Amino acid sequence: MSDNNPARHLSDAAEGIRAFNHTSRSAARDWEFPSHAYSAVGNLSYLAGMLEQAVQQSTRPVMHTYEHGRVLIDNGGDADAKVAELVAAQRDAEVAAAALTAAVQRMHNAVSPMGLDTTGIPEFEDDEDDE
């Protein structure tokens, strides 16, 4: 897939999500406090917010080809029926993407005021003395 192929970016995004899923499985120094979740959920909210447009634009090659009467379906299938199925599924995906966006934005709003109570944690005691 060439760098100019838009599908390449979706492949890269999927790989980024796979990497996140892998590295976020356990707590680590950079993955243990509410501020870390706030950052991650913020990025996830941004990503989810772009899914509806990506869903819309992902079918453009099919629609372009269909509008020119050039869609061919394996085994002599009905192009009109398959494109109608695609369009209906696309609408469902757009609705789901909008719902996902709203839910993840609520997650981001919920985690926003959260912080770490450092009382009694030795590595944070020096910071408390500075106040």
C-alpha cells in the first residue's frame, strides 16, 4: 500500500490502537495515575470524534465506481443490492460512531477532575514539604 493511499492511514491508526492495547495492559511508571487516563481518554475522544467522517469517506471509491456503472459483484451478483447494503451499513456505522464519540467524551469529562492523593506516599513527601 503506497503512502498516498488513504487506507494506509487507517492501517496505521489500527496499529496504534493495537500497540496501545498491548502496552496498557498493566500498570507501569507512565501508566498508573488518573492523569495518565485523562490523557489517554482525551486522545481516544479525539480519535472517536473523527470516526464518523472516516466511515463516510471510506466508501467513496465504491460510490465513485458505482456512479459510473462499473461495480462488478463476484458470481454475477446484483451491484444495486450490494451498494444498498453498503449504504445502509454505513448509516448504521455513522450512528454508532456518533454514539461512541458521545460516550468517550463523557468518559473524558468524568476523569477530568480526578487526581492522585499523595498523602503518605514517600516519593511525594518532598513535594508536600515545598507547599
